[in-house]
Amino acid sequence: MKALKKFLFLIFYFIEIFVNTPIDECIQRDPKGLYKKALNGEIKGFTGIDAPYEEPQNPEIEIKNMNIDESVNFIINSLKI
């Protein structure tokens, strides 16, 4: 029954996970340099630079100020049903 419950949960539910990261951190971590190109005007309509970014209003899970291991553990623990 527990396996069926998990299966149905995964099929029928959408879980919004918001990785709340400041724009400066996104720019610093950008491996392709897309933020730099957007800041230089080479890319138009880039979210958070010259196109609006709207934070989720009510995400089921929010990741903030966590490293990767902490984030993964937090998500896994949050999804336990």
C-alpha cells in the first residue's frame, strides 16, 4: 500500500521547489556566461536582467542558504509521505 501511495503521489502531484538564490550568486555561478552577455546587452529578454522575474507565491518547498547536500536532504525529507 505504501508503494502504491508513493506511485500515485508521483504521478498526480506537482511539487514546486523554489531555489531562492540572489541574482549576484546566479551571475557568479553561471558556467556559460549568459548573465555576463545579458548584462552587456548581447542577450535581450534575459530573466532577472532586462525581463521581469516573479518569485513563486506559495512554493511547496523553498531552498535558501543551503549547500547541495543540505538541499537534497531537505527535499527528500520534505517529500516523505
